[in-house]
Amino acid sequence: MDVNQIKQCLQADPFRMEVLKYAASLNLNDWCIGAGFVRNLVWDHYHGFTQTTSLNDIDVIYFDSTNIAPEYDKLLEEKLNDMTSLPWSVKNQARMHLKHQHTPYQSTLDAMSYWVECETAIGARFSSKGELEIISPFELASLSDHTITMNQRFAQPKVFRQRIEQKQWLSIWPKLVINE
């Protein structure tokens, strides 16, 4: 599945398009909705599901080095919850390097390049012109190849396997192949 096909799947999903509009209304710098928001949709499509798999959370990420207070993220979650009660998770990637003891990230895309699985490091957003964009620090080939690939930039085999098991990805999407 290429970028245009992913965009078509998103545009055909009224729920996801509405969620993107809510996130866009916050006017955050260098934002996207990442992780399962796009990844699960692609995996659902590959498995021929007629309904999309429900999301455990909706990961709104952004980059703002001028305000890295976690409390601000909570305020943004409250704003989103005032619009619609969904499982929002808002995280400023400008501070996430501290959690992982990395050098400071330079952007949302840079932060995503350290995520545990390559297929999770994908996001959707609207451009400044209102056009749907797909962003990822990695080639989309592994997502299209239906694999779960450990990110070698920040390889954590134990965490990688735990996430696969805890999230029950192989039970939900049995055609996926693990690629350590």
C-alpha cells in the first residue's frame, strides 16, 4: 500500500477524518496523529476487515520546544475531550527524549524515528493548505509487507516482543509477520 492508497483509506473513514479535524483545531506545531491510527487501518485493510479495529488511544503528537510542560499536554487533552470523548493521548515530542535518555529530538519526525516498531512510526495530518499528509521517518514498505519490524535505530528486543504480546497484534491480525 503506497501513500496515496493510505490517504484513500483514511479519506474513506469518516471517523478518522473527523478525528483529524479535532486534532487540527488545536493548531499545534509539527503535529500528527500517529501510531495505531494509521497502522491499524492499513493492517485492517490487508486483512479484509469490514470494520476497523477499535483504537486503544488516539496519539496526537507535536513538537514545541518553547513549552515542554506535561501539564500543557493534559490541557490539550481536556480541550479535545470537550469536543468529543475519545481516548486522547497528547504528547509533545520536544520533551520525550528525556524519558528515553536520548539527545534532544529536532522534530516530530525525528522523535518518531526512535519508536519501537517501524510500522508504528507513521502519522497523518493536514498540511497548512488543508491537504491530508502521511509522514514517517521510514519507508512504508514494511507496513505494506505486513510485517512488525523492530526499529534498529533504537533496538529493544524485549520491549518489542512485550508490545506485540500485550497488544495482541498477532491475534488481531494473524497474517502479520514479525521481523526482528
